[in-house]
Amino acid sequence: QVQLVESGGGLVQAGGSLRLSCAASGSIISIGAMAWYRQAPGKQRELVAVIISGGSTNYADSVKGRFTISRNDAKNTVYLQMNSLKPEDTAVYYCNTDRVRAYGGTTYFNYWGQGTQVTVSS
């Protein structure tokens, strides 16, 4: 069984920084694109940043220049460095991958973590 486990969320003042991590565990052969989404109360889940296997990245306009996504394929981990945080960044942040190939012939599609809460106080 494959799991995506996020960590690093918490409470921070506006202007501060947090680093989120998402580690994939299980009998994994390879992972495709990895992404961070977020969902604020009463709002739809939105894409924050994505990084593909080759390292190319894309960001939501609202976080460009403040957030940086990276990955360590040897550790099956994706990171989100969040700087200059704003109260409007408050949300539950979810890790996602479009594809996980596991030993035994199973491929998981559109796989999600359980989420980690980020709260930015003004």
C-alpha cells in the first residue's frame, strides 16, 4: 500500500516561512508529477504548485515569487518552501501525485495525502 504523508504545517505570523514535506512510502518504483494543492474554508481546492519528473515547475499566480516546490526522487519526497506568508495563504495543504508505480504491477492514479493545516496570523 502506498501512502503520501504531509508534514511541516503549523501556525506562523504574516511574513514568516514554513516548509512542507510530503513523503511517499511503500513499494514504489516511480512517481510522476507531484503537486501541492490547498483548500481554504468555504473555497474550492486549488493548485498551488506542480513539479514534473524532469524538474520543471509551475505555480499559481498568487504564490509566484514566494513559494518554491522541489523534489528528491531518491527519497520519494516533495517539498514546498513558503516564504512571505500572508493570511490568505491559510488553508489545508494537500500533496498529490498523478501516478505512482508500485512493485507488484499496481499503478495508482491521482493519489492524495491527508493534508496539513497552515495558518497565517495577521
